[in-house]
Amino acid sequence: MEKLSAPIFNSRVKSGTVTKAEKWLGYLLGPAGVLLLNAVLATYLNEGHGLSEL
């Protein structure tokens, strides 16, 4: 349990406001993550591992 008390796991929000950098990060990375997941799943399904064999 000592590893869980490392500083990297201390990610509690300490401020009540969201900075511009955090807003832009969420605005850009959210949709990019969805597009990446879509591409990975489409490739997986098109390779014959999924529903394309039906």
C-alpha cells in the first residue's frame, strides 16, 4: 500500500476554477480520443476478427 501513497497518485483537485489550458486540453483531446478509438475498432472489425465474418 506504500506505492499508492506516492506523489503521482495525489491528483485531487485543489482549485475551484478551470484554467484556459485545461479547457483547451479537454476540448481537443476528448474528440481526438473518440476518433482514435473509432479508427482502432474499425480496423479490428475490418481485419476479420469481429462482425465482418457474419
